[in-house]
Amino acid sequence: MAAATTRVLGSKSPDCFQLRDPNSWVCLTELASDVVVEVGDISFHLHKFPLISRSTTLQKLIAESTTSSDDQDGGKPCTVQLDDLPGGAATFRLAAKFCYDIQFELNAANVVPVRCAAQRLGMAGEGNLAAHAEAFFVRDVLGSWDAAVRALQACDDGDDVVRQLAEDLLLAPQCIESLAAKACADPTLFGWPMVENYTARCVDAAAPPVMWNGISTYGKPRSPGAGWWYRQASSLRLPLYKRLISEMRSRGMSPEGIAGSLAHYARRHLSGLNRRDVAGDVGASDTTSSDDVVGEQRVLLEEIVALLPAEKGVATTRFLLGMLRTATVLHASAACRDALERRAGEQLEKAALEDLLIPNTSYSTDTLYDVDCMQRMLEQFLLSNTTAYADPLPEITADEAPPGELMPASTVAKLVDGYLAEVGTDANLKCSQFQQIVALVPDYARSLDDGLYRAIDIFIKVGNGRRRPWITECS
């Protein structure tokens, strides 16, 4: 395993800094505390000289507090209030340790708030905290994929002050650029830390060890695959993830790579995408909190659809239909659903029957499944394949396989027959809806009509032999 990306600053024992009660930190020295720094609900009982020697902001605040205090000659410590400090009390504790030369660890998770706090505290200049944090960030954090991801997450951890300063100090943009560059390049170029999770043991124990940077190991390096970065990228919140995808696109990331990452992100964050009964998951309650969740999920889905590359086939049909099913349940915008229908329809021959059974959430019709949606996708398939299926075309006979140019049409014809057999059990399905879908499939696409006859038979005989009251419409 590769060593963690960390750096220890300071030389004195960390035991000098102690928590006296849940809300008070004390630095133990031979001198009594002469300044109390309050950060939120936490108080730090410290000493003026170490603080003012490192921080111009604290120097100014301590001077103002001392001047305005009526008890400055009575030995009472002055009090300084730090409002809106990036990272809050946890980050100030590290900055205070730096002022006292007490050991603490810089790592990928805290370097961003520490760098922002150092900027706010005026801890700039050679050898000061800002310089140490900046050097560690540039040299160590940006050089590691894992560390850059953790640092980017820290840029957007909910602290508005950190979020703004991370942008002003170019910390977030640098992380995004570094991650995009690594994702668009060969991951094996970044050394052992980049490929450690994709190392397999040699099956042959007698095989010679592999040397990595002079270290002997019996791990056998293998390619991590094109989507090695999907999982960690999907841990980012949507605003930063969108910026990362945009940067990758500008650097030449393949449409397949972009679409693969978006699919991974959607499966991770859209709660109903991998479930058959999404309606019971996102729409179970009418409470305000549930409405908020549904709204957030709807926005997320629409954003992901908008980010999908335009090229045909880069996203799988199963993913597109799963997104369409979820969009239907979430009542996504008409533009979003139209885009998904169009893209899924263009590659309908790669669909599975179960994925086409999209629940009907419209209040205007009573059918169990959205048959109109299926009709629109079928129309899109035929429209996008017009050139391939132009007349004259040979009919497919039962004793021969369809020619290459007719394979998609033949596959879709079988799908349609299976679909009609499934939806035909719905007593609310109108004869006109059934007929319209049947009529869309060209005659030359079927080698046998057995599937169609079966669907018609099921449609006529609903349930236990009960006939539809309006069956004469089909006569």
C-alpha cells in the first residue's frame, strides 16, 4: 500500500495542547494565558506573543481588544472573537498549534480549510502557515488522484466561507484540472499510488517479483480499465462534478467515458434508478420533506440528461430506459423525457422487454404502462433507421436468418410482439392503441407471425376468459 499523503509540521509534543472541557482548549506553558480566542462556541486560552508573531489579523484584534479593555492592567486575559473563520474551531486549533510550533498533521482533507484559514488570519510570508499549506497542496495533494479528490470534497463541505475562499485561492479549480488531466491520461503513468487498487497477485508463485520504484512486490500490475475514476468522481456534489465533467470534455475525454461516468453518478445518487418499483420509493409520502427530496431528485436527473454526450450509442439502452422510467415517476420536464425517449428509440433494438414496461403516471389515462411512450420510441426507431430500411427490401422467411441490415428491425419486431403480449392483459388498453403499435412494425421485419398472433389472442382474452366490453371495436 502506498503511504498516505500527509506532512507533519511543528516539533513540540502535541500533549502541550489539551482539551480541558468540551468547549475549552488550553496550551500548557510556564506562563498563564493572557488571551482568549473564541471561535464559535469553543474558547482557546492562549498567549499573545506566539499568536501576534505569526498572524497579522490576530495582532490587530488583540491590540484593539487590549486598548478597549478596562481591565488591561488587572491581569485579566483579553478576549478576541473570530467570526466566520474558514473551517471553524477545528481549523483554528491547527493554526494555533502552528503558532506554538506544536506538531500537527497536514493531509488532503484539512489542507484546504487550513490554507483558507491562514489567508483569513494573515499568516502569509515565507515559512508561515499559508506557505506550508500551499506547498503541500501543490506538490503532494495535486500529484495524487485520491488526495486531489479528498481536497476537492473539502472545498465544498458545506462551509460557505471555505467554498468562496477555495475559489478565490484557485484551490478548487486546480483540483479539477489535476483530476481531469489524470482521468484523460493513462493511469499507469502516475506510478504506484495510481494503480495500487488494481494490482492482482501472481498465480505462479515462482514468477519473479515486479519492481516498482525499487520496491519488490509479487503484485502483477494490470490495466485498471477506462472507468477506473468513476467511483470517486461520483462522490462529488453535483456542482463540482459538472465542472469536472466539463473540464474532462474540454481535454478530450471520449463520449463513452463521459456517458459511463454519468451513468455511474446517476446510479449512485438517483434512489429509484435501480429499482423496479420506483414509485413506491420516491413518492410514498406527501410531506414537505418528501416533496423536497423528489424535487432534488428531479433536478439531478434533468441535469444528468443534459450532460449526456449527443453521440448515439455512448449510453446503454438499459440506462436510458431506466432514466426514462425514473423521469416518469419524478414528473421530470417534458424536454427531459422527450430527450430520453428519442435517444432510447434510436437504439431500441438493444432494449430488454422488462425495461420497456414503463409505468403510466399520467392522470389522463388508466393503462398500467405508458403505451404512448412505447409508440413514440418505436416511431423514433423507424425514423432514425429510414435509410437502412428503404424499399425495396426482401422479406424475412422462417428458414433463414435476416440479413445484416434487417437485424435491428427483426429484433425490434420481436420486442414489440412481446411488449404487446405483456400490455395486452390490461383491460384498460384501447383497441386503437394496440392497433397503432402493430401497424408501425413493417411486414418485412417478421419471419414468423406467431408472436403477433399470441399478443392478439392475449389482448382479446383478458384474464380468466373475460371479454372486453368494447371488443366489437376491433371487428
